[in-house]
Amino acid sequence: MKKLYYSIGEVSEITSIEPHVLRYWETVFKDLSPRKNKAGNRTYREEDITLILRLKDLIQDKKYSTAGAKKIIEGDEEEQNNSNQESAISPELEKDLNEVKLFLNKLMEKL
């Protein structure tokens, strides 16, 4: 299931975040900068997906503003550590679970 690179559509499915939101977050968060292939398509790595899930947790679940999330992501170590302790599951585990869920849903469609 693990790949080196994911398309914006795959990342959108895995994270349940619309592609236009992902593109917007690229403009706000300097740490989120997926490479582009020769065709100009974004290619996301595992680290990018982990960051996206972290942003989703902060912005959508914990209701931080983008400015607040940016402050946490860019270095407020104490805030970040406190926020990590509040999370029930890690972003990596959430990503893996979402991938398994997508795989199982596609498998059920074929039955």
C-alpha cells in the first residue's frame, strides 16, 4: 500500500480533504510544498501526508485558525508537544487506517 509518491487525488481520498484546500494550504504553510512531476502534477510524499493530517487535526478538528496552526507547525515546541499528547492516534496511523478503509471500500464495490 505504501508508495513513494501520491497524486493530489489520492491524498484527497486518504485525508478526506478537498484538492482546493490542499492547494490553498500550500500557499499558507511553507513546510507543505509537494514537488511537481514533468507534467506539472503535484507529487506528495509520506511526510507531506503526515503534515496534512496534522494540519487537518489542528484546523478542522481542534478549530485553530490557519495562523494559529502555522505558529504551532513552524516551531512553538511547547504547544506542539501539548497538542500531540491530546491526539488519540498519530497522523501516520490515521493515514494508514484511511488507506486500508479506501482499499476495503473498493474491494466491496467489486463484490
